[in-house]
Amino acid sequence: MSVSEGRIHVVLADLANKYGPLMMLKFGLVPPLMVASNHMAAAEVLKSRDGACSGRNVPHSVQVPGYIEHSMVWADCTEHWKLVRKIWRTELFSTKMVDSQTGIREEKVRELVEFLRRREGQVVQLSDAIFGCIINVLGSIIFNQNVYDYEGKAFDNEKGMKGMIRQLMVLAAKPNLPDFYPVFGPLDLQGIRRTTSECVKRMNEYWGGIVKERRASKDHSRNDFLDVLIQADFTDAQVDALLLEIFGPGSDTSSCTIEWAMSELIRNPNKLLKLQEELNTVIGQSKEVREFDLENLPYLHACIKETLRLHPPVTFLLPHRATKTCEVMNCTIPKDSQILVNTYSIHTDPAVWEDSSKFKPERFLNSTVDYQGNDFQYIPFGAGRRICPALNMASRTTRFILASLIHNFEWSLPDGMVPTELDMQDAFVLVLAKTVPLSVIARGRSVSVC
């Protein structure tokens, strides 16, 4: 299989059309790879056989000493995994906590809008600005301070936090010899794990000083997430692993989703106009978007849902592993087999989705299909015991940022480019990113802050 263009999700979807919704592929000297490619196969793996298929297949690239033993994302469903996931859900991502963070999100989105107003009429790479907003939301929640400077140059190149996170995503998805021939693991012939280790070390340096200062001060009155971890006696290595997994996948997947949504809306001016009209009607053209407005914006929600369908944040759910031999769709899955669920294939299945390749938010307006993990034809956040714990925060953050961008600005493409010329090619780098980042020109609309 050729993966030179980084579109392995498309290659495997095409193979599934020929060989069926559950495929067994054999590579190298490791247990077989199982690929679930439609909603029935996904339901078997993530619901009917969730217990037997909920292990984690860990790529050699992320087996970094000092990190992997404390990881929650890459851990099997152990007591450690249950403890950390419980802390994530209760102290960060529960409905109660997400509600309590509303003021932070509103402040950080306002800062994003103010930055774009300062850049009015100039070409901006929108993904950088969106990333900055999301990473500052997380920074304020976790240790009560911004970590991204919109005006600073440290974040504008491959050496900044955004570049480091994207590089980690690329490395985790890159074909690596030891994943097929484990005997070569200690040699790290491609240098992928070594490079990953260097990235992890540099990421830890971003917050290492903050953690050290907080421990030394013994002042835990800020009531942020870092205080929770310190008071729970988490070691520095445990804190580093958790922060890496919160800042990494969380910021990249959400920023990619908003970038895809903006790209689709610019490419489909009639959909953009419909969303603007909804915002004007519900909020008023002269008022800023507030988070409490979101529940009254069904077309906005439909735009995000359709973006998550057509451009799922992860084209494959993170690789599962069979913890024991089991039967799925009358096929025997050997113990330790890697299991991939191809969300791209599921979300574009023409047997389920009419005009599956087209951006049609209207399909969700009178639909009960949602992303809570109960509708297996639509699983952008996964399902079962390994469903994304940050689902509630991600849903609210992406809707709020998208609404604010559309309501505050008129958008155009640079160099006289027309919407139909917009490059919509994707590349699989663990997250589904645009091959060519979206560059746009924003011009402010009259909106008052109240």
C-alpha cells in the first residue's frame, strides 16, 4: 500500500469497499491488523466486544521512557488509567467544570477577536490564531496563565509549541520499522523514537518552570488543575505526561476542526450566509457572541457536526488492541491484534450518508444523530469506554470560536483567489490536517462588547 501522500485512511477505505467492512491485514512479524470500516463493524468493536477490544496498541515511536509509563492516552484500561481518567473527567471535563470555565473561554475568544481586528485587511494563517486561543484556554484552566503570545515570534515557526505538537502527531503516525519487526526496536534505525523523546523534553520545558515554582510556593489557593494534581501527590513525570496529552491532542484536533469548518464555509458561500443570518437573528448584528447563545444556534451546531463528519479530527480512532482472542462479525481476532476503526470510511459511507462527499450541514438539523458515542455511523470522538473524555469541552469550544469568527468578521481569500480554488486536500498526521493551511483576510463587522 502506498502511503506516500499521507492518505492511508482513503487507501484502507478503498480496500474495504473491495474486501468488506472488517479486514485482516498482515504486516511483518507482529499480530494481524484488523480494520473496521463501517458502522456495524465499529459497533461490534466499540460496544459488543468493547471489553476484549479496549486494550491499547502502543507505537514504538511513543514508547519514551519517563512518559509512556505515566500516559493515560496510551495506557491499557488499568487502575492507573481509571484513576487518571476519573481526574480528567471530574476536574476538567465534567459538565459542571465546563460550565465553570465559561468566563475563561469568553475572555480568550475575545482576545482572539481583538488580535484579528489588529490584523484587519492583512493575510493571516488562521490555524495559528485559533491554536493560540485554544492553548490559552487550556493554559488558563490548568495553571491560570496564557502560554501563547499572539504577537510573539516564538510560536510562529516549527520551533514553537504548535510546531512541536504537530511534529509529535506526525511522528506518532509515521510508519516505523519496529512496529512491524520488533527485534529492531532497540536500534531505532529511523531515529523516530529519539526525535519523539526530544520533542517531549522540549514540550515539558514549556511548563516545567511553572510546576517547579508552584511546588516551591506551596500556595495551592488558585484552584486550578495543576493544584489538583499537586495535592493528589502526582510526581513531576506524571504531571508532565498529563499536561502533554491535554495540550497536545486537545489543541491540535480542535484547531483543525475549526480550520476545516472555516474552509468549508468560505468554499460554500450560501452556507456561510445562512450561518451569518442565524447569528444576526439570534444575537443581533451589534452584539458579541456569548457562550450561553450556543444552545439557540442549531445551524451553527449543524455546521460543526458536518465538519466532524466530513473531516473527522482523527481518521482512525487511536489503535485498540485485543486483550484476548474474540469473535467479531464471525471473524476470529487473535489476542494482541491491533484494531483500527476507520472513522473516515464510516463517515463517508454512501449507504448511510446521502451525498456523502458534500458539505451539507442541513442533514443534521432534523436528525437525532449525535457524537455522544451511541450512533456508530457517526463517531468523531469515538465510543465505548475509550470515548474522548474532553468531548463536552471540545464541542463547546469549537462552536464558540466558530460563531465568534463568523459573527465578527467578513472573510475573503488572498491574491484574488475565489472560493472554488481553495485547496481542500488533507493529510493524515494522527490528526486530519489541511495539507495547505488556510490563509484568509478578515474585515471587521460592527459588533459591540457588552
